[in-house]
Amino acid sequence: MQETVKKLTPEPEYKIIGTRPQRPDGVDKVTGRARFGADHNLPGQLTGLVLRSPHPHANIRSIDVSAAMALPGVKAIVTRDDFKDQGSEFVPAGEMLINYRDVVRNVMARERALYEGHAVAAVAALSPSIAKAALKLIKVDYEILPHVLDVDEAMAPGAPILHPGMITAGMDPAPKRESNVAKRVEFALGDVAKGFAAADVIVERHFETKSVHQGYIEPHACLATVAEDGQADIWVSTQGHWIVRAHCARLLGMDISKIRVTATEIGGGFGGKTVVYLEPLALALSRKAGKPVKMTMSRDEVFRATGPTSGAKMRIKIGATKDGRIVACDGELKYLAGAFQGSPVAPGCMCAFAPYDVDHVKIVGYDVVSNRPKVAAYRAPGGPISGYAVESVIDELASKLKLDPIAFRLKNAARQGTKAAYGPKFGPVGLVESLQAAQSHDHWKAPLKVNQGRGIAAGFWFNIGGETTVSIALNEDGTLVLMAGTPDIGGLRASLCMMAAEELGIGMDAIRVTIADTQSLGYNFLTGGSRSTFSSGMGVVEASRSIVKQVCERAAKLWELPTDAIEYVDGSVRPAGANAGKHPPMTLKQVAAMAGKTGGPIVGSSSINAHGAAPSFGVHLCDVEVDPETGRTTIIRYTVIQDAGRAIHPAYVEGQYQGGAVQGIGWALNEEYVYGTDGKLQNAGFLDYRIPVASDLPMIDTVIVEVPNPAHPYGVRGIGETPIVPPMGAIANAITHATGLRFQSLPMSPPKVLAAIDAARAVGDVNFKLKVA
Amino acid sequence: MAKHHVSFTINGDPTEILCETHATLLDVLRDELELTGTKEGCSTGDCGACSVTVDGRLVCSCLMLGVEANGKAIGTVEGLAKGDKLHVLQEKFLEHHALQCGICTPGFLVASKALLEKNPDPTETEVRYWLAGNLCRCTGYDKIVRAVMDAATVMRGA
Amino acid sequence: MRYEAPETLEAATALLAAEMGIARVLAGGTDLLVQMKTDMVDPALVVDLKRIGEMRTITKAVDGFHIGAAVSGAELKEQVELKQHWPGLVEAANLIGSTQIQGRATLGGNLCNASPAADSIPALIAANATVSIFGPKGRRQLAVEDVVLAPRKTALDKGEFVVSFHIPLRAKGMGDAYLRFIPRTEMDIAVVGAGIGLKTDPSGVITAARIGLGAVASRPLHVKAAGDALVGSKLDKAAVDKMVDAVRAACKPIDDKRGTIEFRIKVAGVIAARAAAIAYDRART
Amino acid sequence: MAQVTLIGNLRQFTGGETVLSVDAKNVRQLFAKLGALHPALAPHLEQGLAVAIDGQIYQDALFQEIGPDADVHILPQIAGG
């Protein structure tokens, strides 16, 4: 099955945009030359290791490091005493708003250990074995407290309180009692009571999802060195090195200018590398020891101590008329935030009903803390959770109304001018086009065999822009150096290089792209929110156009013509209009060679806060086969259809679609954090945290729909987040159509599915339709 | 702590090192020899990022002691390209855009090379099962499988 | 930690017997190194057995196959004759972990790691395998089902280790199979495993059957009653149902991150029935 | 005058009012006027908000122009993974 691109608007004549060239960093990555977080070393470096709480909830009465410090080869130990406390203040840095009071406590426990794996101390020593031995010599006096893991338990009256004095925000009037509910959010449109009154059919269901991890293959790693004068360098695998700099400066009380952060190649992030864990510890240890400190997490630490996304409990209620108009949507979402507030419940609420044009919507969300690691962003944070629930209910409504699920969605699909369920009106968006592409796809019409079922679901993500700096320098031989500041996590260098080459009318080979460190370029917000191709791309276009303008000016000077009498075509300048042909064209190379004599170096730069990000809608089709005797689900066929605005490099767009879909397949079928009653994580490794492997999957077909974003010079929308929103709904719906049973809890793992099958058999459920061969 | 004198070849080159007993082959490659192309994703044999060949057999270098490498021929990703010529698999991974972040790529390449040496004409299913011990979280495996199948075709023709 | 790589059985035993601290044998290392990495064990001595010739070879004799305990899964798979005789056993051994794990993991290690979920043990039980054990008192034989006593506990005494496995030759009318249930298609530990060895007469009537189960009790089980249930039948539904009941009756599983008690009991029967069908087919061809 | 809709929790700082008409040429003026109108709202306008002007969402864009009859929504800022 080959991938296709659906061009829905007349295509401008591009030479490079839309082609599939090799990525500039490709050779480094297939030869082992590319250096990731753990691949950086400095002479004399120490190994840093973290002591982590074995208890999910405990007061830390005291920490005695004297014996550990006395061990030969131990050079520094840091604990809570080495980090100044931070006041409660919400700052937009990294993903969503963060509160430095919580950040300082998450990187190093203060009053309490709030989850198993919470950092309590860190050691720097001459070797990993000495550091490990030192950890065992640190004496921590814990007073064990009762813990709480589940959202309902955490919200129950009398639950153990994680943060004494925490009063739920967003309630009017404010509650008098402390609780584990950090925040209540509500989004409303119209009058849901009125909406439901007009409904002929109403479906209301409860859903549950489990915490799942981003599962990047590269564990967190960094190398830090702080000189005696306070100048610091840190190499780190991160989605945003300016964010690392900001957090570290704040937590360590250092000037921002003192810290240079170099983003190493990054081995996957998916949102999980937008926050700091090791970085402040490594800097603090290095500062204390006077030597470079390298820290890498084990896989076990990655699972226990870094951001999964929320598990949730939800109630979704949707009403529709007989003829298939959705008239009202109502929902309640309770998201687990982990040990500190900040679950993605607000975007979860805003995304939930976004694909549909509905007049009456109400959705309430709760951000609930519990004794689990603090959640971090994970691809379309919040969206996949509520999306799964909503798409399940939509499917059930379509069945009840005896409507084709695509026709039902088309009838209610958000389109240009639709007032989004979260308020504003949509500009041009591609949901209708994506649904139509699904309808006409041969996948939708292909026959199914016994015990197989087909599901469909739609999904949405906002996408963002944000602060961005890009610089392009014209070298003296006519080649160019392009510096961007958003880490390249999946082919960004290629798309930036393509946009620059397209603008400058030259080959990509002439441009070398670098992800600059924080000392070499102005501020950049992180790679996340599907912003890097959009925002850095905007910057690249602006910087390229500045180069073109300067080149024209230099030629104008040389030819003694007005600048507007010069045109730049295909990498050359030439006199235009009345002056056409007066001088032979000059290539970029020729202008570059003269740059020194015509005014100095030619550099184009762009410093912007990129606005105009546009949402991307996707539609997934999925066929499954369910084993009636074991409850095991096999994905038989999968198709992702999504609006990309415009695919700069279609292969990497397809890659995002495929990768997001497969992460969603894992989420739907097998991935979950499993805790014991002791509050400890039982599956902190890839053996029992079961991400999909190659043999679990078919090829993932893709259709790139292109409804250009008018706010971007090349029509780009962000595309990375949306592909993880529809899979859980699509798979749940497919399993429903295979079995005749509805599953309202993720993951739909074999024991759960088999239990439902057995229950259906026991009661003679008329809907049940699996057959044993 | 006594160190062991261990000698072996890496990508054909004779190599001698002093190795601590508990050091894994992965530790030796990355920390002693600074061959950081071989990646560490889990250290428990579950992700395949540290795949190397030992006397032609595909193994996880995290699950083998450095001392066990004595007298063996080790193959790593750094040995795939010959001079300035990439291996067909490397070319095909680039051509098919079979990587996003690239951390799993060295392991996939080493594993795929071992596959094609054993089975020059694998089916898609054989490729998927052979590579099941190599985790990729970015690509959904689609383009990786295509790249390996295409490389197999080219290598058979060569 | 000391590392030794002796070249004789006697030398290996002497090292293991003399060690006062924790001693571990190293064959493929795919379990041992993980346990060391995760601080489950911190041995004072590791004895690498891979330089002992008998442990690294597969021989076919008149009494059957002798498989060195330190032969890797990948090597096992390349033994065409063994595969012809005991395809189920080879398949089971090849289900242990990934291709990479196969490059190292051994039958001896899979047995002596003493996991109730080990894939090869039910298949070895089905194949009526015995193990040859070497120790300070010399050599002794043990039926494979008697080696594992409980999770992480074997019948081996201090200084003892498994040298080789003996598996009888497959007679005409015999067949074996091993199936397991895992949530994914690869890379998981068996939630349930079932190995079946059958002997049939020329008319297709089963004259003997051995059924081994994994991951349904604190150790791999030989369920005699389940095998007996098939004897005298041509694998008809009634006999299979009886066998499945016996399998389920023998299961004493736990609830854990890999599966529930109910699920394991149920699926043990399903997997055993499916494996029996394959084994029967193989016995008849 | 621009029609301004407050999305989400902001209504608790305006006594429940969610739709307001405000005469503002840009986002900064809008925030200033809203803050003056509802002092309890003022501190919440400083961080963490996005402004949608005729459907287009802006984050941190104080000088973004607001047309005379613009349809404005104030909503929580969006990030991503």
C-alpha cells in the first residue's frame, strides 16, 4: 500500500517543497556518528547518580550523607539543602504553566517524598560503582505516610493529602477544606439542558484510562560542567534547551547568561523531555565538585521518575436528533496529575468535542494529585484521553441512530466558521476533507472476515507557534549556514533546509543546518506542540527573504540600479523590467564573493513570536481481529488520514502519522502503569511496559490531506500531535464491531477483553458475535 | 578491583583493553573504546539499541560481560560503511526515511544486516519477527520494514 | 566480583564449591546480567561455562540427543535433525526473547533461572527430557520436571550445575508442540505456556501423552492427568475437553502484572488444546 | 467594539459575566480595560492565556491588533508534547 498525498488546492510551483530528499543529518544517524545525550564526555568527568525514595509517600525527617561523603572517590552530594526553596508562582516555561515551587520539589524532594522514585539525594563520584556504593551509605529517615494512587481514592473525603493546605482553584466559592484536587476547570457553550431536551437519542458512558509513558528509547542524559567563576556548560538531550537554561538558572540561582546549553541529538521525547530532572542536579553537583558531572537515567528510573501522562476517569454524554444532528455534549474529566498539579485536563476538555459543530457543550475537568510521578506532556497532552471517550460515544450514537459512522461525523463535522466547542471560530480546517478521504478510501470498503471489526475515529489538536529565532549566513563561497534553535527530533533539519532552499532557489546541498546552542542564537521556545516546522519554518522563510533582499541590494549597488529594478530568480540576481538584460545575471556565489567589498557579510535573521498556528484534524481507520478464546486483539489494517496544511517533506509527515498511530495502538491495547497495593510501580521496564514491537503491526497506510494554513508562507500546520488522538477510539470501536461488546476501559488487554467475552457468553448477550473456529 | 586483559577484534581491527569484571560489552564499547554508535536504551535486553554481532551472531551487548568478548570478533554500526561507501542498508534507511530521532537506528541496522546475511530474501513477517527485539517509538516500524525489504532486494541483485 | 572460565567440568565444580560468597554460573547471561544490573544479585564469583566442550555441543546418539546446556537458542535452531525430531522443543527454545537474546540464551540457563514461566521447560517436559548434572559428588541425572522447585529455586546442590539435556529420539507416530500466550507477538514473558508430546499408533490412537505447563503455578508442571486424558483417543472433542479440564484443574496461578488467575486458568486450557492439535498433526505426518 | 468571550474559569473573576463588549485596539489595551472593569480578573490576565481574534489564536501577543468588530475569545494557553 503506497502513501498518498491529497492536494485539495491548486499547488504552487514548488521545486523542493513536497519532495522527499535525504535528511541533512541522515548519514550521521546511520553511521553511529550522531551524538545523543549519553554520547558526550569530558576529561575528568564524574558519574552522577540519584538516590530515589523507595516509598510512595513519606515525610523526610532527615538525610545523613556523612558516611557516603567519607567514601573515597565521592566528590559531591546534593540534597534538598542545596536548592533554595521557590515560592508558588506560575510561569509559562516549558509545557503549560509551571510552578517553581513544585519544580524545585520534583527535582529534589523537600519535606516529603511524594512518589516511589522521587529524587532524595544525588552523588557525584569517580566511577559508577563508587557512586552506587555511596547511594547505599546515605541514611534517609522516612516517616511513611499512607499513599493514594487512584483518582477516585484521591478525591474521596478523608484521602491522604499530598500537599497540606491545597485548596481547589477554579471553584466559586472556594472550598474551605484542603484536598488533592488542585483545580477545577469548566468550558461551556450554550445551554446543555436545552440541547439535551431536543435530543432523540442520548448516550452517556463512563470511561477509564491508565497512566502511560512516552516511551522514548533514549533515557534522559546530560553532562554538566561549572567553572569556578560560575560559567557553566551543559549538554543535554532535551526538546528545549532554552527552557533547560531558564529552569536551571532559576533553581540554581544563576544568571541566565552564565549557562550555555547545547541540545544534543535527542532520542525521542514526545513531550517527556520538555521539563528538567537531571540537569539541575548535574549542575549543582558539578558546581560543588569543581568537575564535570555526567548523569544518565536507567530505564527503570525513566519509568519511575519521569513523566507519564495522566490516567483518567471520565463521563461523557452526547445527545443527537433522529436525523443525526448532535445537539448537546456534556462531560466530566478527572485527570491524574501525579505528585504535583498540572495534568493536561484543560486541553483535554478543550479537545474533547472539538471535531464537532455543537451549540450546547459543557465540560468540567479536575486536576488531581496522587502519589505517582508528576505527569509530563505526551503528544497532544490531554487530547487522546478525552478523545477516546468521546469517539466511543459518537460511535455508539451512530450505531443507535443506524447511521454510517463517517456520514454521522460528516454531518456534524467542524469546518471553517464553526464555533469550536472551546470558543473561537475555526479558520480553514480539513476535517470534512479527511472524512471524505476516509469514505472514499478502499480500506473503508474492504471486506472483513469472521471475528474482525472496523473502527473509525476523528481527532484534533490545536498546534502552537511561539518564540523563535533563526539565522542564515551567506558564506563567502555562496553556501549557507542555517541555525535554528528547536531541537531536531524527527527530521526538522530536512524541512527547514527545504524551505530555505525553496526560498533561495538553490540546492539543499548548499545549506548546512545546525541546531544552535543557547549562546549562539536568540531565544527559542521548545520543540513541542507541533511547532518546530511551523515556527522555525516561518523564521527560515523570513531570514531567507532577508538574504534575498540584501543580495538584491548589493547587485543594485554594483549595477547602479534602483533595488526595485532587480529580481532574484533561481539563485541568481538579474536586472528586471526596463533594465532586463542590461547586465548578465549574478549567482548567489558571485554576490557572496563580493560581499566583503559591497558592505560586509550577508546574514538574514528572524526573531519572531510565531502566530497563526492552525489546528490539524485527523481520521483513523482500523481493522482488528479478536481471538474469541484468549481475548487477544490483532491490528489487521490501519490507515491514518490527516490534514497537514502542506507537507514540506511528505515522508516525515507520514512518519509522524505512523508513529503517532502506533503509540496509540500501544496505549489502546497493552500499555499501562501497573502499581501494587504498596504504591510501587511493578512494570518499570520495556519487558512488562509493553510498547508495540515490529511483529505486532501491519504497515500503517497514510493519506496526507492538504488544506493549507493561510497564516504560514507554505501553508504548514503542525502535524505531530494529532496522530495519537484517534487511535484509542478507532481501536475501541473496531473491537466493538468485532465482538459486539463495548469496552470503556484502557488498555483493552487480553484479560480484560476475555473477561468481557466470558461475561457476554454467560448472560447470552444478543450483541455478542465472536465465533470459535 | 582487578581488571582483565581482553583482546578481540572490532569491525576487523585488533583491540586490547583492560576491563572490569562487571563491565558489560556495551560499557566497554561506549566507555572504554568511545564507540558510542552502539546505544544504551534499557540495559536489560529489552530494546535492542545496543545490538552488535559477536562472531557473526546478533546479541545485545548489554547482556554480555566485556571479559566474555576475549578472542571474539565484534561487529558494530561503526563497521557497516566501508571507507566512504555506506552499506546498502544505511542507504536504504536514508532513502526510505526509516528513522526519526535515530537513537534506535544503529541497533536496527546491525540487526538487519545479521538478518540479511542469514536470510537474503525474507518475507515482511520474517523481517518483523527478526526485528521484534529492536524497539522504535517514533516510526511505527513501517518505513524501517520497507527499507530492510528494499535493501534485501538490492543486495540479492548485487 | 571474580570471573572464571574453566575448561573442564571438574574445574568448574571446584570453583563453585569452594566459593564462600554468592557464586553464579554464566551461560548465556541473559537472565544473570539483568539480575546483576537490577541489583537482584551481587555475586562474588561468576563461572563462565562456555569453554567446557560438552556444554557447547549437540550430539545425536542411539539413545537420543545430548544437548549441551550452554548451547544458544540460535545454535539450536540451526540443528536441522533436532528440529525434525522435536520441532516443538526447538520452537519453545526459540521463543525465549528476541533474536538478540537467542544469540546468547541457553536451555541450561532457561531451566536453572527457575522461572515458572520459562518457555523451554514445558516443551522439555513434553519431550520427556532428563538433565545431566555435574557436581562435587560427580554426575547424576534428573527428570527435567524435577529441577525447578519454586521461583528462583532448583534441586541443584552447592557446586552443581546442569551439563546437558538428554532427549530421546522421536519414534514414528510421535509429535510435539509448544504454544504460549503473550499479550504482544514477541518480547513478553509467557502468561501461560503449554508443551505437548504425543505418541500415536498407526491408526491414530494416542498411546501416550505428556503435557507440561508454564506460568500457571510456582514451578513448571508436568500434568499427568491431562496427558492421560488423551490416551486412547484420536484427539476427539471429548478427550480434548477432558484434557483441558485436567489442565485447568492443575493450574494454581497468581494474579500479577502479566495476567489474572482466571485468565491464566482459562487460557491454559485453550493453549493446551491448540498445542495438542499441532502435536497430533505432527505425530500423524 | 470587540465582542469578548471569556472561556473556562475566568468567569469566576467577573461575577459570572462571560461576554463583554470592549473597545480596544490591541491585546494589551484589551487586557488593561478588562482588568479595570474587573479588578479580580487583572492578575489572571498576566500569564497563561491565549487570545483568539476572529478565530486566529495568539499567545503572548500584546500588540496584536484587534479590529473594531472583532470576535475575541480569551482562553487558556496551549502547549503540547
